[in-house]
Amino acid sequence: MNKEKLKKAAKCAAVKSLTAAGHILIGLFELVDDMNFLRSHQSLCMGMSIEDAREYMAECEEYHRTYCRAFNRLKKKGWIESKEIGRLVVETLTESGEIAAIETMLGYRSPLLPIGEYCMVIFDIPEAAHAARDQFRNMLKRIGFVYHQRSVWCIQKEVSAGIRRIVNILKIEKWVRIYKAYGN
């Protein structure tokens, strides 16, 4: 019988009989369980009570589960790929994953430019590259660029380095120009 089943059986028997021996048996099983936990997590438990250490471990396990779910979602979207290098498996961002990461950073972490300054993107991507053009235009919209006229987009954030990287990934650099513009 494994330890957990034995513990449950002892607890059940003790609760039913409410004898002193039953309470002692439960206490012994809990003590043994606590000692095993402390032995297997010695460095973690330094300066912590057993309850705090268990709570911390539960939080770590929940964080690990959340991380694994998010990681699996990124793999399903095709943003992460696995590569074997010798005996190691290395996870890397795909090009679409890198674009998504840059886009997220540009949308939320880009500093505002001073009043009257803009990052302006002008492009004339041919019909032969319509998929890249549509992807680029939609990305500009999601980041917060404002459409001014045909293929001219502006934003009042410093995003030029990230846009250049995306342009390079999409291989549309010969059709896209990025400027710092001044206006009112």
C-alpha cells in the first residue's frame, strides 16, 4: 500500500474511532510526510515553515503549468520551433514569432516622440508580394499607425528600429522607407 493510501486509511480510521491512538497515528504520518518533504527540498525550506514551503512549491507548480500551456500555444501558432543541436533540444523563435514579439514590444513599450515628431512609413509593395504587403499593413494598424494617404502611415512613437527589423524579416526592404517626420 502506498504512503498516500495508508495515510488516508489511518485518517479515516482515526476520525471514526476518535481515539488517542488514531490521533497519534495521523500525527506520525504527517510528521513522516513533512520530514520527507524537507529532505527532498532542503535548500528551499531553509528559513521557511513547512506550510510556507509547501505553499511556495504549489505556486511554482502552478506557474510551471501556466508556462507550459503558454509555450504549447506558441508552438501551435508556429511562433516557436524545436531544433536538435547534438544532444540538446533548443527552442527558437520562427520568423513569424519574431515579428509577433517585435510587434508586441512596439505596441506597448515604445516611447512617445516629442510633440510634432512622427515616425513615418511609406511603402509601395508590388502585387507580386501582396501577402507580405497585407501582413505589413495589418501589423502597422495593430501597432497604432495612422493612415494618412495611400501607403503613407504615421505614429508618434519611436518604432523605427523595430519596423526596420520586420521589414528585413519580410524581405520588403526595397519597397519600404522609414522617416522621422516633423509636423503639427
